[in-house]
Amino acid sequence: MHEYSFVNIPVVRRRGGTALKGDYRDVIHDRAADGWEFVQAIPFETDMHPHLDLVFTRKVEQ
């Protein structure tokens, strides 16, 4: 069985376009060190508060 974790990274709108508020690579490295595996990034660009959700999974010991 697997468990999942989601990390929300806000998107900042600027005159020149959009940018992530934080560095997604740091989040992926930090989670990997804790045993999580990166699965997918899901963008929510048209949301009222645009953000990027990073999805992680790891196997649960039974």
C-alpha cells in the first residue's frame, strides 16, 4: 500500500508573466531525503490563487 503527500507552491503573477514563489527542486530533494518519491506536478494556473501541487508517494510498511 502507498501513501501520498501533496506540497503546494504558490505562483506569483508579475508584469512579465508568472513565477513560482519557491524552488520546486529544493522541495523534491528535501522530500526524497525523507523517503518520498516525486510522482507529478499539477499546475493550477487559472485558479483564483494559482499554484503548483507536487505529488509524492512512498510505500507504507504493514
